[in-house]
Amino acid sequence: MAESKFLTDSRNLNIVVILFLITNTTLIITGAIYAILGTFMSYHVDYTGLTESEVASYNPKLMILISVFIRLLGVNEMVIGISGIYINIYGIRKKEKWAWNLILIVSTMWFIPTLILTLIITGIFGLPFVLSFIAGIITVIALYISYKDIFK
């Protein structure tokens, strides 16, 4: 294998690093969309039965609050994605046990509620649920693959 400062000497761990980069980059992109737009997505309108203009005409301050929460969710996703890349590069790639445990804890505490909420709001075929589900599966696979390399 060619020498690389980014990749490791373990084929399995290289796969894991790439899988985590994919999931975390997806979090950053989807988070940026929410943070920049800060508006109702089509699935929000479908779930509430109200458009932004209808909510704003009912209570303008409520619409401002909803927009702030949507942007905050986006920033939250971006922070988790950026943190995940950092943990991946400086922890997982170097076979650090703390990094593996942290990803397990964060994934459990963040992905499970996110899956439940997106399932309720978008349904099983909604894009946010599908992306969250796929990211969760990729994370479980990556944790499984990396376990032996990190804890041997």
C-alpha cells in the first residue's frame, strides 16, 4: 500500500475512516441547508398543514421562533458533523478507544431521537428519515468493523 499520512495500516480502519467522513460530511451539508434557509421544508408543511405565511399571519413571533429553531437545528447538525470529522481524524484513525466510545455515545444519544422525530414528521419514505436511517446504519457498520482494530 502506498504511504499516506491520512490512511492507516489497516484496510478495515481505512474503510471506517471513509464511512465516517461520508456520514459527517452529509451532516454538515444538511445542517448548512437548514442553517442558511431557516424556513419550512415541504415535509414541515405536510406535517403541520400550515405554510410559513399562514403561521406568520397567525403569530409573527411564533414564525420567527420556528425559524430560529430550524436554523439552530442546522447549526447543531453542522457542529456534530465537524466534531465527527475531528474525532475521526484525530481519534479513530489513530485507534484511540476514547474516540470509538464517544462516537458510540453521541450516535446513540443523537441518532435515535433524530430517527424517531424524522419518522414522525416525514414518514418512513421522507428524505430526512431515509438519510438519518442510512447514516445510522453506516455508523453501526463502521463501529462494528473498527472494534477489533481499536480494542485489540
